[in-house]
Amino acid sequence: MSTPTTSPAPAGPGGLAPKIAAEEEARVSAGRRFIDRLIRARELGLLVVLALIVIVTGVIEPNFLDADSLKQTVLNVAIIAVMTAGMTLVIVTRNIDLSVGSILGLSAFVCGDFLTKNPDVPWPVGVVIAVVIGAACGLLNGVLVTWGRVPALVVTLGTMYALRGVAFLVTDGRQINAEDLPDSFLTAGSGDLLGIPTLIVVALLVIALFWFVARDYAWGRQLYAIGSSGRSGGQAAKLAGLKSDRRVTQAFVISGALAGLGGAMFAARYGTVDATAGQGYELRVIGAAVVGGVAIAGGSGSVLGAALGAVVLGTIQTALIVLKIDDFWQQAIVGLLIIVAIALDRLIAKQSEALLRQRSARRRTAA
Amino acid sequence: MRDSRFMRVLALLFAVVLGAAVITGCGSTKDDEESGSASSGSTAAETTAADSSATIKKGLNVVVMPKQLGNPYEELEDKGTVAAIEETGGTAKIQGPTDAAASSQVSLLRSITQQKPDAIVLAANDPNAVVPVLKQAQQRGIKVVTQDSDSAPEGRQIFINQATTQSIGEQLAKQALETAGSAGGEVAVLSATANAPNQNAWIKIMQTELKKPEYSKIKLVKVAYGDDDDQKSFQQAQGLLSAYPNLKSIVSPTTVGIAAAARYVSDSKYKGKVAVTGLGTPNQMRKFVKDGTVAQFALWNPEDVGYLGGYAAAALASDVITGKQGESFKAGKLGTKTIGENGEIVLGPPTTFTTDNIDKFDF
Amino acid sequence: MSTIAPTAPAPDRTPSSPRSEDSRLKAILGRWETLILALIALVFLIGSGISSEFLTGESLTTGSSDFTEYAILALPLTLIIATGEIDLSVASVLALSSALMGYLWNQGLPMEGIIPICLVAGALCGLLNGWLVTGLGLPSLAVTIGTLALFRGLAFVILGDESVTSFPTGYTDWAFGNFAGTVVPNTIVLFLVLAAVFAVVLHRTPFGRAIFAIGANREAARFSGLRVNRIQLRLFILSGVIAALAGILLTLRNSTAAGNVGEGFELTAIAAVVLGGVSIFGGTGTIGGVLLALILLGGIQKALNLDPDISTYWVNIVFGILLIGSVLGPNLAARVREARRINSRGTRPPRPGRSAAPQSGPGGEGNSNA
């Protein structure tokens, strides 16, 4: 990423700045701190929910708690969590990426196909190919959204169709089976690294990286600024249009690249890839982000929260099976959860807005 | 003035894009078709077809429709059908929907009916939704064969059954008994989608079978649905093992489900304790048979199902048969086949694969 | 009302271009529909080249009846999108209606009783969506992603793994048949009647003007006295009822009720709406444009399906390209136009429209999916 020159919100108070601006700055950063705390509260809340699910399920069905079962539960979430990190970056800029499932399908197949045909090439090359394909698709999305000024919903709906079509075209009815893939690749997918499954390590690294970058770097804060500027009429973000475009494009590229990485992970973990791989993942990923507190209207939410959202949804799905709840209820319950999550968000946001107003009013009267 | 020129340029641009898409569409698929036929059928045509298809018309035009494009099992079947039609000197084209929805199949079938091929060979996504359009096709003299997944009998003339529903259901029950061990115990089924007609019919037979005294030690605790989605099936397998600690065997009558369940078990502490069995393809399951996760599973050869379907369609379109019970025709390398009750032809009992024979199969 | 009328129908395809010279923009809108018409002509030309079967009455019958449900779903979606909201749950409501229909028929209820119950169920689904969006102020995109899963899940809860097929032939024959000896399917006649009603409501009534006013500027609409929430709630309920109707028609047309019908239908319907010239940000669009877009998409699908050498996935690719192109094309044209205007006027300072561009671009456009 290029070195950021302006950082909108958390910029330090300039000594020469007029008094009013400094006050404004202080108010904004106080608000920011407060929101940060809220987000942290959200993450804590998710952890509590997660703990509750695990404990309740574990009490009813102790088998759920054994290390193996828990490991597999987290493993199931790894791919979705990685994609959710990218999706979060896109959504905070007030955009959306519906094409991630199709990107996953395309890159998983190309990666698997390449490794099948070139068994002597080290497998990381296949992963790089998957990531590059994903990034290229993301770039296409980003350019159409920023340069072409086409709404993200329309662009990614279109590329979701078209890329799935391309995946069908590329696979041409073929399927990649586990036995075609190099063992080293499959071992990497199902193996451990320092006692932790590799895929979980990858997911943790990705989440940590983007959580950190989005939270603490100007680059990341700019994404939030772009997202919230759409809402408040462009007052918060003082970014030039060109820079804003570049940031949004970068967010799409990252989302695409992570979907590509998800494709490589998919191939390594499942070993079976055909043209339909990843169909419907976009809704799982967006659902996870929403449950994780990422506001679909842009400007707020954290990568960590979104990842926790993915873990909560994944754990609930496994828990429902373990609790012997009828299969037919599962989808309905997941849908209900998404709605409850955003409704809760709304209520909390309303309360916190009121709180913020009180605080600033108090500060003003004190000054 | 200027604006309208831009709009015209724009229209032209669209036209070019669209035109290019359509033209490349024709081009590339044709290429695929040609290269596909070159590899699959042309050598066989000269050797086997000459004598066995004496009364079958040359140059038949047949459309093959899978449940969904890109489904590897269906692709194998269709490969068999195309090979059979080409052996008879006809041409077969594969046309299928991109999703496994009944309505997409209906819409395509209507267009195919308009193309007036000699015959349609179809694996139906829904037994009833396709009936009206298939009836219409038959009224126009198009012969209809279903394979793998049947439509209601009035929609088609012949159904190629991979094995009778009864025999598959019995096989699944037997697999459950044999893999659960001598003491018996709990077994679970991991199926495809909740609406899959094949799987539902087999499971129903299996459940009746399990009520018999010889199966008294086996208890079917749960039918789970993995939606033929790898990850969902995987998750279901995991959930089953946690929910039912005494589970002895997972029976999965779908190729996606059995592979996902085997992969989960092979990588968990349940390996060797919980058996996985059901219906799967040898290429997908070889790894798990060799590492001891899976002792046995079964399947018919999907290419043979398609191959028989192709010959049945050719025989129907050449008026060698009409689809009545008792009629028989020569089906290339599969020999003479006779039409049974309800216009069904049964390919034969499924092959059971174990460590001893799995390397002899490649599909 | 009169204060809103002049600003409401802002027929501008390109949100970034300045809003001026109303008549000119109307002319562009006219040309948008002309463009779609030209594309339709092109598709028909190519189609008749692909197959001699393309330009026949039968193709009209089969091609149009295949599009019945997309077309019907597109009508309320046009209204909802014109207000700047979205409803992704329509196909799930369709499935819920189908499953409910199958369940009630199994319970022995007469069709005359089942159909109203399904429509009411659809209305309740729409009410839930609408209440969450207007009552709680939640973004419709997030709400309907949730209800997309919820309603589809409920469809499975109601009917499980069954599919019900024994519907009375009187009804199924009607749904499968043509209107009074013509080549037009009965279901399409029903759609055309609905489309006419929707067109009148959207383009000739205060309610329709209010819809555009909300889409153009929600706050302004509120301040000018419109009951924005109530209108939107009604639209979501309407969407639910119409989706339930589409579910009934699909069930009868295929004589099969199941929980898994219509997966992904919402996407094709939205594609038709956007291609028809309705801005995803709201404020613009016509039922006529959507109608033309449906004809275009239906024509393409029919043409591609008639050639056994063209694989079906090309339909996906062409739809995807058209969808993006339908917004990209006019935007680019507007840009080129603007560049020329600036060039031709020499040293003219940059127009306000340009400096506002970032705001209306990627993340911008105030009322995008909120």
C-alpha cells in the first residue's frame, strides 16, 4: 500500500490549528474513542455469545467440547473468516462485494488444475496463482465501481454472474479430486503448524493483519472515513476524490485476493473442486460480517468483530446439528440471527448516539 | 445532436460485446464438442457398432440433459450417452441448466423441443415439473428417455434405472449392518438435498428394510442433509459424530456426502472407530479406502448408465422398440437389454468397491 | 404534492452528471429505452440467425412463460428500488408461498382457500421486512439478506423434504395454457395486466410521484410532508404479496410445490430492473423500461437456449456483462460528453458536478443501500 499522507480522524492535534478546529478535533477523537470502545464491547459481546453457545451445547452434549470437535468447528470457519476480513474492508467503504463466491470457485479450480497438471511445482505457486486471480477479479470490480461509477451492488451482481459463467467455461465439466492433487498441498491443507492447523494459522494471520491495518493505520482509517462520509454528506472525510477512489479499489482488490486465497484453502482442505465451488458463499460472508457488527451502511465495524461473527455463525450451525435440531430449522435460525444482530446494533447505536450528545453537551457547557 | 451520436456509439459497443459473446460462445463450444467426440467414441464406432446396431438409423440427432452442468457424476453419465449415440452414427449434444432447479430444466426442455431432435435423454431434477413439456415433446414425435433420475412415467418412454430403488435401499441397509460391526449399534444417514427424489426413495426403502429382524441391532438415529455441498456435508458429518457418540457408521447415498464424511473421519480421532459407507465414485474414494477409513462402498458405473440410455434412445428413435414391456434391443457393449415393468430398464446391481478391487476402476 | 412533482421524476441514468435541462434528460431517458429496443432488435436478428425456430409463436409462448416469475417479481422491485431500497428476499417469499401451498393442499384445503392464505402469508413476510426497515430504521439490504435465509428456511420447515404434485388440473392447465387461442400464455396476460396497473400507479398517481420523491431525496420528501415510512412499508407488503403470487404461479406452472423452488430468482429480477433503467439509488426509472429489459433478457435466453452448441453458462456471462454495461455505458458516455463540453468551452472552470463526483461515486450517493 502507498504511504498515506492524510489521516482524517485520528490525526494529532495541530499546535497551530485554530482553537475551534482543535475543539472539534478533540470532540471527534473523543467520539472516535467512544465508538472504538463500543466496537470492543461488540467484540466482547460476541465472545460472550460464543462462550454461551459452546457451554450450553457442551453441557447438553459433552462430545461437542472435545478438542477434536472444537478444532474442526474452527477449521470450518477458517475460509469464511478469511473472506469476511476482505468483505469488511469493502463494506466499511459503503460498498458491497457479491462476487466473492464466484471468485472462490474460479480461483479454487484454476489453482487445483494448475497443481494437478504441474505436480513438480511447489504448491505455494498454486496459492499465489489463486490469490492473483482473485486480486485481478477484485481489481475489475474496483475499477468498475470507482472509475466507471457503477454502484457496487450492480457491479458485483454482474461479476457474480459472469465469473461463475467463466468458472463453468474453465472447468468444462471437469472435477478435481483429492487424489489428483499433490500430497504436499493436501497435507498443507489438513496439517498442523506448531500444533495449530495450518488453515487456522492462515486465517489468524490474515485477520490480525487486516484488523491491525484497518484499525491503526491511516490507510485503514481512510476506508472508514470514506464510508461514513457517504452518510454524513461528505463532511467527515476530507479526502480528494482520486485518493478515495484508490482506497475503494484497493479494498476490492483485497476482498478479491482473500476470496482467491479462500479458493486455495478450499482446494487444499476439501480436495474436491468443481465449477459450483463456493456458490452462495457471498451471503454467508456478508451475514458473518453483519452479525460481527459491520454496518452495511458503511463507516463502522471491525475486521476482528466480523471474524468473530463468522465464528459465531459457524459454531451455531455445528451446535444445531450436535443438539439434534431438525435440519430444516437451521437456515431459518441463521436468518433470524442476522436480523436480531442488526436490530440489536441499531438499538445500541441509538442509545450511544444519545450518550454522545449528552457528553458533548456537557463538555460544551464546561468550556 | 452530439448526445444521440454517443448513444449510437454506445449501442454499437453493446452490439459488438453481445455479438462477440454469442459468436465465441458458438465457437468454443463447437471446438469442445469436436475434441470431446474425437476422444470418446470414434474408435469404438467402427468396431462394435457395425453389427449390433444394424437396424438403428444413422445420423440420429439426440440432446442429452444432465441435472446440472458441471456436476461430475452427471458429466460421466453424459459422456456415456454421447459415446453410445456416436457409435450408432448419430450426433449427441449436451445441453443442461447451470443450476439444479426444476424450472431451469423445464425452460431448457421447451427450447430443445423446438429444436426437434430425434430423442431427448434426460436426468430429471423433479419428477413432475418436467412432465407437461415432455408430453409435448412426445406429441411431436421426439422420443424421451430418462436416466439416473426418473420423471413420472407418462413423461417418458423408457427409464434407465442404475439399479432398482429397492435394491439400492437394500444395499444401503446391508452396508449399514456390515460396517457397524458384529455388535451393531447406531448408524446415521448423510443425504443430499432434502428434496432429492432418488435419495429420499432409497432412504425410505432402507428404513423399511431396517425394521426386519435381521437388522434388529441397527438403529438409524438421524437423516442429515449435506445439500450435496462439500462444506455443508463435512459440517454435518462432524455434527453427527459429536451428537451421537455411539455412532458406528455413517451411510451416505450421495457421492458428495460420502467423500466429505470420509475426509472428516480420516482426519479425526474417529478414524477406525466409525465407518463410512454408501455410494461414491472410486476415484474420489480411493484415498480413503487405502488409508482404511472406508472399508466398502458401492456404485454402478455412471458411464454405463448413460451408454444404455443412449442406445435406448437410438432404438426408440429408429422404431426398433416402442417402450413396451418385454421388448428388447442390442445396447452395444452391454449386450441385449429387455424393457421391464413401467418401461424401466435396470442396468444391474451396483458394484461394491473394497481395497481388493478399487484399483481396477477409473471413474 | 405539487411541490414535489417537478423534482420527483428526475430521469437521469447517471448520478454523477449535473441535473439540469429537464427536457434534455427526458430525451436521454427516451433514448435509453430506444437503446434497449435497438438491443432487442439485435437479439432478434441474431436469434433468427441462430435458429429458424426463434421468430415463431411457440418461442414467444415458451420464452415468455419461462420469464413469468422474473417478470412479476420485477414489478414491485421496480417500485422498491425507485425509493432507493432493495428487497433480496422476494425469491424466498416465493418459495415460502409454494411450500405453504403444498402443505395446505396436503391438509385438504380447497384451492380457493389456499390462494388467499398464501397471499396473506406473503403480505406478512413483506410486513416483517417493511417493519424492520421503516420501524427500526435498519438498512433494507441487510434486513433482506437475513429474511432471504429466514423465509427460505421456513419454507423447508413447512414442507420438509416433500414435494407436493397433485394439484387440480383445472388450475395447472390454466397456468400452463395460452390465453384464448393466442400464443400468449395466461400467466403472461396476468403479468401484463399487473404491469399496466403498476405503470399507472408509478407514473400517473401521487403515490407514484411520492415513490420517486423518496428515491430522489428522502429527507426532502419527508420535510415536504410525505409519510415516507408508511409508503415504504406499503411497498414492502406489496412486494411480499406479489412474490407470493409468483410462487403460486410457479407452483401451478410446474405442478410442483417444494421449499427449494426459485433459488436465485431475485438476482435475475433485480438485473432486469437495473437494466431497465431504474437507478439502484432510487429516484428514476419506468415500468416500460423494465418491461423492455425483461423482453431483452428473455430474448437472449431463448436465443441461446435454441442453439444446442451454445452452453447455458453463456446466458450467465451475457446477463452479467449487460447488467454492468447498462450502468457503465451511460456513465462513460456522460463523461465523454462532459469532457468534450469542457474542451469546447476552453478555460471554463471545472463544473461543480465533477468536484462532487467522489461523493456520488463509489461509497457515496447518500441513500445508496441505507
